[in-house]
Amino acid sequence: MLWLRATGSTLISQFIDSFVVLYIAFSGIFSNEQIIAIGITNYLYKFCVAIILTPVIYFGHSLIDNYLGKDNALKISEQATHEGKGFF
């Protein structure tokens, strides 16, 4: 499910970037119709790039697994997950 994690987070964050940020930045400069048209174009471009880069993510993941060994990579990943304190 690596593809879902990588692509899903990108699609959500880029939706916000493509519409909310664009509206805040260009409200009053462009009409709402222009902002929506630009947002849709930006979002579709970012969506396509995210889908196209999915094999690259899997390739990088396999390189790490091969370099560290599957067991070590899994151990490091689990350790980071359990020890991560986050921002709060």
C-alpha cells in the first residue's frame, strides 16, 4: 500500500495548494472562474505527476531494501514508527 500512502497524501495536499492557496494569493487579481480554471489545471498536472512517479517510489524503496537488507529495513522502519515523537 506504499502507492496509496505516497499518492494519497500528495493528492490531498496538492488539492489544498491548488485551490486554497491559489485563491488566497490571487483573489481580487483574477476572477473566481479564472482561479478555478487555473486550480483545476494545476491539480490535474500534479495528479498526473504523482501517478507517473509511483514506479520511481517503488524503485527507490527496493533500492533501500536491497542496500539495507529486507529485515534491517523493516526493523528500522518499525523503530522509527514507534519512537517517532512527532511535533506534539
